[in-house]
Amino acid sequence: MKLLFDQNLSPNLVESLKGLYPGSIHIQEVGLDKASDVEIWNYSKIHDFIIISKDADFAERSLIFGFPPYVVWIRKGNCTTSDILNTLTENIDLIAEFKSLNRSGLLSLY
């Protein structure tokens, strides 16, 4: 499972999670830090990434356009990078199941 971290999340998450989510990247790494949501969406779809974001934009796009790509919406409000790291670590099995079941394109994590 490869994750694509949105601009609103720390690029440090990639290094911290590389053992659990190999091949994951931050949008800055591929020059998408100034890209539109549509460009990020299409990149993720083409390269089989799960979009990880704290913004509702990708969640809404998932509900409108379906999947893939898959979207994990982090709904923790103001939180630290460590909180995000813990959430993604603790929910690795849930995220894997979410993608493999292929029933929905949106997973909300609180």
C-alpha cells in the first residue's frame, strides 16, 4: 500500500512510515505541491496511491467521482505529526482491508 500525503501533512511522515507503507511519498517529492486537487487525484489514480489528507476536498471528490483513487481522511482536527503517525500506524490493517474490499473510496479516521 502506497500512500500519497497531501500538502497539509508533514513530509516527515514518509520517512517515519516507510517500513509500514513502502513506496509512499509526499506530494512535494513529485512536484505536486502547487498542483490542483484534480492533478493530485489523477496522479494518485494513475500510480495506485491512497491519498492521505486532513482536508475535506478529497473526501468530497471521492463521494462525487467514486474510486480509485482511495482516500483516507484524517479527521482529528488540530493535531501533531505524531498523532497522524500513530493513527496511520494503529490503523494499518483497517486501511489494508478498506482498499482490498473495494467497496468504498473513502475511509475516515478520527
